[in-house]
Amino acid sequence: MSVIVLRTRTDRWPPGIRALLVTTLVTRSAGFSYPFLTYHLSDIGYSATMAGQIASLFGVGWLVGQLTTGWAADRFGRRRVLVTVLTTAAFALPLLAQARDLDMVCIGTFIAGTVYDAPRPVITSLIAELLPDPARQAAVSGWRYGAVNVGAAFTGAAGGLLASAAGYAALFWLNGAASAMCALAVVRVLPPDRLAADPRALTPDQPRLRLDPLLWLLWAASLCALTCASDMFSALPLLMQSDRLPATSYGWTQVANSAAVLILTPLLTPWLSRLCAGHRPRVGMLALSSLLLGAGMGSAGLAHTTWQYSAAVGAAVPGEILLYLGASDVLSKISPPHLRGAYAGVWGSSLAVAVIVAPVLASWSLATGGGELVALTTLATGVLGAALSAPLAALARVRAAFTSTHLEE
């Protein structure tokens, strides 16, 4: 019955929502610039050390892109900024593919990082704008999560085949072409921006953004949970290499992850979306997600065989789904309408920081105490994220009570 309800709601989604979901799926499926960047740099003659240093600029750009596009979406219009980001990617990625000079490669890498995940805060704020109902927003978030993971799985599988046939530079051209197609789709389907509907959007309330404890507690709790989730791409390869497992074994863990996502997302999303109905932020979902991710990915530190690592990855998937829906629900309900993009940008930066923190923490833990310490630090990070959810929930209740009293007066 729950699946039938979800399909009914899906049929009633406006065209703009479907266009945003397709944009998410296409940009992720063709998102070759991030996973294959170091391969491309090595292919054009840069040493492994230099390629790693250049690739760090991608992470810096990722962080900058989250913060600037979120703010710009509120200031200049969400549709306009989304089209600008996608168009920039369409031009910048082919230029990066052809660049050979160090300065041009560094500039291109930074720009590529800036636009790689930049649509995320804009799409998040657009969904909240187009679908005011929290339950329907949660349902869309569930499908977005599925689109991101299916797209990432396709990127890894297809990217290797395409690179062997046409070279790594071709991947960047395809990534740029996909961005151009999505930009055209957004222009055709999404309604024009209506900045005049809320004049405060023209002068965003930056002091409120900087000082809102709800936003920063959400950011910190999400950072902990996302650090655990990022271990799938940082700690897991290190652990499997220490057990002398081949690269194909790591590939099987990604297959296990994708299979778990495809099975569990349609099963859990209808139920979780109903939980998100109403005006109370579902902070409990965020806390539980952090615990599940800490325990699931932490168990990888105790694994030694391919099937044990695959089981650990699969066990973390429910936590990923809860994180995506729970954090999105909290973000939607604490964000002022005229600052949705800025709030989404700040929250989105937690993923960029997690991508930086996770490999540092994982490599230190593995070098210091082996897999057992990796398991302990990952679990502790998940527990910390759940603990940070407690003051977040308390403050959310206080703000809700204050708002209710103020409206009654």
C-alpha cells in the first residue's frame, strides 16, 4: 500500500520537480570529473604527488561552490544560478580536458570542483519552493538519494570502459555535454525566477545565517555522519589494500552498495516520507542515521574478506537513506524562505569538509592502530553526530514553541 501511495504522489509532482530529479541523475551519471581526475592528470604526464596536490584544488573548489551558489541562488534567482552553474561546467570541463600547462590545469581543476556539486543547494531550495508539503519533499529527497547513488554507480562502471576506449579526456567532454543538456532542460521546464515575491531575498539576512545555532548544529551533526559515509571511498580502499585484496574486490563492495540502495530506497522512502509530515523537524532520523553509519562503516575496520567488507557497506545503506531524508527535512523546516539557498549551501559544505576529513582520519587511524582503531574512530564519529542531534532537537522545539506563541499573539 505504501508503494501505491508513493506512486500516486509521484504522478502529481510538477514538471519542475521531475526536471530536477532528471538533472540530478544525469549530472551524477556523467560526473566523471571527480573520480577520474587523478587518472587524467597522470595520463597527461603529472607525477602521482603533483596529481594529488592539484586534485586538492578540486576539494577547495567544491567547498567554495557550495557556499557561493547557495547565497547566489537567493540573491539572483535559483533557476538563473542553476543554469549558470551547468553552463559553466559545459565550457570549463572540456577546457580542462585539453589543458596541459600547470597554471591552466590548476585553474580548470578549481573551477571543475566549484561546479561539480554546486547544483545541490540550488536544487534543494527549489524543491522546498515547488513542494511546500514536508511529506512530499521527503519523498523527493528519497528519489534524489537514489538518483545520486545510481548515477555514481554508473559513473564508476561506465567511466572505466569509456576511458579505455576513448581516453580520459573524452570523459570530461561527455561530462560537459551532459551539463549543457541539463542547462537546456532547466531553461525549458522550470518557471522563471520571481525574486520580487520576497524582497528580503535581494538583501539576504547574513547575520541570521552566521548566528543561527540550528543551522550550525545541523552542519556539525551532518559532518560527523557524512565523515562516516565518506569512509566508503577513503577508509575502505585503505583497509582492503592492507588485507591485500585486489581492486576487483573493492568493485564488488560498490556493487553491494548499489544493490542495497536499489532495494532499500523504494521500501523505506514511503514510510520515512510519512514520518516527515507536519512541521516538527525529524532530528531523530538524523541521530539514528549517524549511529547506523558509524556502526556500519566502523564494522569495515574488523573485516578481512570481500564478503565481510561488502556486508559492512550494505549495513551502512539504511543510515545513508535516513541521513539524506532526515537532514533534508530538518534543513527545509529551519530555513527561512528567503534564505533557503544560503542555508542549503552551508549545509552542503558539510559534505565537502567530510570528503577532506575522512581520508585524513582513516589513514591516521590505520597507521596508528590498524583496522581496530579505524572501527573505533568511525563509531565514535557516528556517536558524536548523534550526540550533537540532542541540542539540535531541543533548540528546534524551543523555536517551534516560540513561533507558535508569537503567531497566536
